[in-house]
Amino acid sequence: MKKTFLSLLAAAAFLFTACEPKNEPQGGIEIPKLDPATENYERTLMLEQFTGQGCGYCPTGASIIKEGIAGIEDRVIWTAHHAGYAADDFTISNSESLVATFGVNGAPAMMLNRETTTFAYKTQTGGTMDQTLLIHTPTGFAAPATTFKAELEKEGEATVHIKTALNNNQLTVAVYGAVKEQQDIRITTYIQENKLIAEQTDFTLPSPYKNPSYEHNHVPRVFMSATLGDAVTPENKLYQKTYTVELNSEWNLDNCEVVAFVTKKTGYKPVLNATSAPVQAAQ
């Protein structure tokens, strides 16, 4: 009888501890304990642009996006996938996979939070017309700031935090946070680089429409997760996952940042929230 009681007690203890969120050090990084009830679910927008060095309208598209997010840049995570037009010096296979997944058929193009959103477009008669789409063409936007700011008024469905550790040329990244409602999620994590100077076709320039020193920003360099994210089941609404990657010596780490966002597990995987952190901030 005593043996049976002790077995039951041990089983109960296992079930209790199994439900507790894990906060042990991950890859040398201490994960803080979080309380889902007190987390700040303020929305950060995940803006995925599709562009290319040979796309003559893409610099205009990027300028329109930049103007549209002026004043709210700190709440927008912007990634510029060099795919959807033609492969170039900055194209990676993950970006090409996203083009196929989301049905991108040209550039410049963009999607916001991987959800259908409504932007006002200019018409040939000088008016505007609302278009509700998953993939938008920014060169036609009439007042993009209106939509960006309206999306920011929506509360996020998750929080996303990043902690990093840099050891020589090896970067460890811990992504963790909470979900408002218990659900299976996917975590997408990659490194992108800014201030890359390279040639760009630009139809706003005189023929031959070439800018030899265009500044390319938000360029994905390497995915640490699967292209559409790694499946994770939060425990008591808390989640965490750790990645390790070797950094390329040709990258300027001062201009590199880690991007991480959480999506729903199914369908087109709408983004629940996103964040970023400079690689050089790693401790």
C-alpha cells in the first residue's frame, strides 16, 4: 500500500512539473520567466516586401513604403525578399519558397502580417479605390500610412522576445514569449542585413536606368528556422525556442539584425506578432 501511494505521488509530481513552463538556460542564455497575464501585446507589423535588383519600379515601391511608415518605423519589421521578379545577388532559396507559397507573381509587391488588408489605390481618373488583398502593389498606394496606422491599433495575439549570445563567429538566439490564447504556433527566425551597396535598375533615372550604388536594406541572409517557421506548442501559453548559426565573415555585423515572428500554425499562417534585435547587441 505504501509503495502504491508513493508511486501515485511521484506520478502526480511529474504531471504537475510537466505543465510548468521551462525556463532553464538555453544555449547559455537564461530565459526570463514571463506571466502571460501581464505581457504587453502591443502590435508590431510584419511587412514582407518582394523586390529585385532588375526591377525598375521597385525603388519607387520601397520609397512609398518608407513614406507610409514614417513615424512608426519602430513598430514595423520590414524584410525585403529578393524574389518574385528575378533572382539576383541577394536572392536566397527561402525567399523563393515564400513567393511560391503566397502566390507572388511580380514585383514590387508586399504583404502585411500575412493577412488580407485593405489599401486605397489611385485610379486613372484621379480618385481612389479600396482593394482588399493578401499581396499588394505599393506603387499604386494612395495613402498607405492610413492602413499601416489602422493595423497598429489592433492588439497582437502573442508577444515575441529575443535574447542573443555571440561566441566568436557563432550566434545563439533564444526566441520566447507568450500567446494570449493557448494555440499551436510557428516561430520564424532569420538574420537580415542593411546598407548593402549594389546595382539597382531604377526607372526614375535616365536611360539606361541603372544606379550602381543603390542602398539595399532589410535583405534576408540566412534562415535559422524553417521557411514557414518551426512548429511549437506553448506550455501554459508560454513558448521558447533556441537557434544557433555560424555568421558569414562577409556580412557587416554592425548592419545585421535578427528577425523573429510568431504565426498561427495552419493556413497562410498569419503573423501574431514580431520583433527584431541587432546582432551586435549580443552579449
